[in-house]
Amino acid sequence: MTAETTTPRATRLQGTDFVGYLIGLAHRAEAGDSTARARLARLRRTLTGRTLTYSGLSEVGDQLPESLLDDDLETYLLVAALFALNPSTGGPRESLGATLRRLRAELSAGAESLDRRVTALLDADAGDLPYRLRQLVQQLASRGLSPDHLRLLNDLLAWDHPRRFVQRQWARDYWVG
């Protein structure tokens, strides 16, 4: 692993705590906790149309890292909303590109459409990510697949890196395997 593909230890630990909170919320919802189910429903609604609303802050604001940079706030909210769309608590630790490759292998039809969506995602600016990722995560959920939400969080925090190493890795994992 190179220096550019790793996230600083403090940020990783904070992300681990945040995703751990989301997983706990999903477990409580599965166990019949109506408050947890309502929180997940409200998080799902933060992804509307092509944008991400800040209403999710009321659900996860107290779980955000204290030292969170303003630029990273939307990424945390986006991952929380995506988790709420597909609150799976397990799955392989792999990039979203690898998870999408597994989805492609399961499709009997629609692989070309998925290829186009993945290409659009890889070319997307950060502002387009809520729309692009919502579509793909819903497609994964329909097949019982789920992204590694901690890996997704860390990858999205580095999305705008000038070397585009996240996009390269996802492309490699999707197209090459």
C-alpha cells in the first residue's frame, strides 16, 4: 500500500467509530428498535434527487468526529445515507469497484448499463457522487450485495485527490479484477 492510498491513522479510527455507529444502528433496527428504524429512514431521505441534504446531521451529528473538516462533512453524511439505503453489516473488505464487479457477474442482463454507470461514476465530480452512488448502492442492495462502508468512506474522503488514485483503483477492480 502506498502513502497516497492510505488514510491517516486518526481519520481511519474516527471513520471506524462512525461506521461502527451505523452498524450498531442497523443491528438495533433489525432487532425491532423503532427509533433506530426511524433514524435510518430519515438518513435515507437525505439523498433526494441529485443532491444530498443536511437533514441527516440531526441523525448522525453527535457521531461525527470532533476534528472533522468542513470539506469532509458531506462525505460522512453521504456514507451515512448510502448505508441507510443498504444497511448490510457484513461483506468482503473490498473497494466499491470490486463489489460492483461481483454485481456485474450476477447480472443476466444489464451488464452494459452497469458498465455505463460505473464509467459515469469514475468520471464524476464530487458534487455528482450522491446521485451516482445512490443508483449503484440501490442496485447492489437489490442483489443482496453491500459495499464496505468504511472503505467507501475513506475512498470518498480522497476522491478529489489530484492523482485520482481512488478512481484508478475502482476502475482496475471493476474492469480487471
